[in-house]
Amino acid sequence: MKAYIIANGAFPKKKFLINELKNAPFVIVCDGAIKHIDRLNIRVDVIIGDLDSINKKLKEKYFKKIVYIPDQMSNDLSKAFYYGLNLGFDEFIILGATGKREDHTLGNISLLLLYAKSCKNIIMKSDYGEFEVVKTPCKISSVKGQQISIFCFDPHIKISSKNLKYPLKELSLPLLASATLNEALEDNFYIKTNKVCELLIYKKYL
């Protein structure tokens, strides 16, 4: 079961992402993002959050869809994710979680590793590319010439790769920048590590 979560960051402009969203099986919207969904007349299933970012008119229009969660110790993206998880969804596509504010962007991206522990698959997309959490060893689909970045938050992990322009050979990644801006040589690439772990992969759209 797949759910789409729309956060209140930079709303996507790419036509293929808008079309994907229009055909989404289930849509959970963080409250402030409803203005974009309403403008495009996209069906919404749930609006969730502390309701501090939704205007009165839209609040009245969608009052039957609203789930109010005032908890200030959790952001609206996490509220939306765990709400969807409790409904039984195990695959998630997140849009609108980046842009606008760098602190929100970094925080939302880092949450993917936490969310991935509770679901089968989770991807965060923007107009520029997508983040995905993978479990090693793994084969990852790509496009020849696509830019690839790999992020690991454990300096004890040693990573090796195949089908990347700049091969990794038992390399540890002490910095977030240590394995960015690589390039896929084929329509898939492979990653293995010295022990099973979860990595964050970014694929830039061509």
C-alpha cells in the first residue's frame, strides 16, 4: 500500500511529478501545503498537522479531511508519516519536503533514515532529484550518466561500488560530502559494505 505525503516546502513544478501526484492512490497533506493541492484540484484524503499554516477558507472547505495533531515535539512531516503508517501503508513518496528553508530541508532528509526502519520503501522527490534509503548489499536502478550521491552516517562502514564513474573501494565516508557527485555508468549500479547497513542515495534527474 502506497501513500503520498505532501509537505509544506517547495511544491514541485515538474509536469511528471504533478501527474504522478494526480494519480496517487492516497494523499496525505501537511496543513500548509493544502493551498497548492487546492489550486491544482488534486484529490486529498487527509490534511494533518497543528493547523497553524492553513487559512480559514481552506480549513472550512476541507474540515472533513482534517486531522488535528497539536504536538509541538514532532514536525508535520513526521505526523503525516506515522499517521499513514498507522493506516497500514508501507510505501511512501514524499513531495515538497525540501526548499524554502535549509534547516527544514536538512531535518526532513535526515528523517528518512528513521522512517525507513518502519516501512518497506520510502522516497523523497523534488524537481531536481530523489532520495531513497537502501539496505546493503544492493542493486540500485539508475540511468546511464545520472549523477549519484551516497550518504552514510556511520564512519565505521566501508563502502565498495560497481558501475559508478568514481568507484568506491572499501571507503569510509566521514563527511556528508565524501561520496557526492558520482555518476552512473549503466542503468543500475551496485553497493556493498563491510556490514549490513542503510545508506541514503540521491539520484539527480537528467
